[in-house]
Amino acid sequence: MTIWVADQSKPVEFTVHAIVTTSDLELDPAEVDFGYCTIYEAIRTEIRLHNHSLLPQEFGFVRLPKFVDIQPNDGFGAILPLETLQFDVIFQPTKAKEYSFELICKSEINR
């Protein structure tokens, strides 16, 4: 690459090198079934978040329904390159009905 600096007659040449990596985060399992439960209990299941990137990423589970909690750290944190973190999803229904919802995990670049 060549850069021409203002008020300088000789250009500056340098080499650019980059490793391009994905920013994908993956949740496993892709679907969770809590089965039958009552409004008097909380059901816990484990999920894993895997960072496919060669860079660390900050993340957070956003827009959670009031009857769902994610721990540790309320579902927020940083994940290292190629790391897998484990989380507890805690479901505590407030009414007797059939529930269906999505967990949304976003990275700092809103992916």
C-alpha cells in the first residue's frame, strides 16, 4: 500500500496484513423444552454459548421475558476466542398456560 503525505514529495509504502475471522456465536442446544411444570416451581436447564471467532467478544442475552432468568452474571459477559461458556436458563412460570419464547443473545457489534 502506498500513502501520499501532504507536503511530502516521497510516498510512504507499507504492507498490510490481516486475518479475517467470523463473529459468529452459537447456542447449543438450539431448542429447549422445559416439559410440564407448575407455577410453584422454577425449572433449570443448561445451554452453551460457543465463540467461533479468533477474537474475544462481549455478549448479552437481551429482551428476556420476566419469567426467564439466565445465570451467571444475568447472561452478560465476555467470551474468549474459540471458548465455550455454560449458562443456566431458569424458567419460572407465573400463569398456568403454554409458553413459547426465544432467547436472544447479541454480541457487542449487535449480531
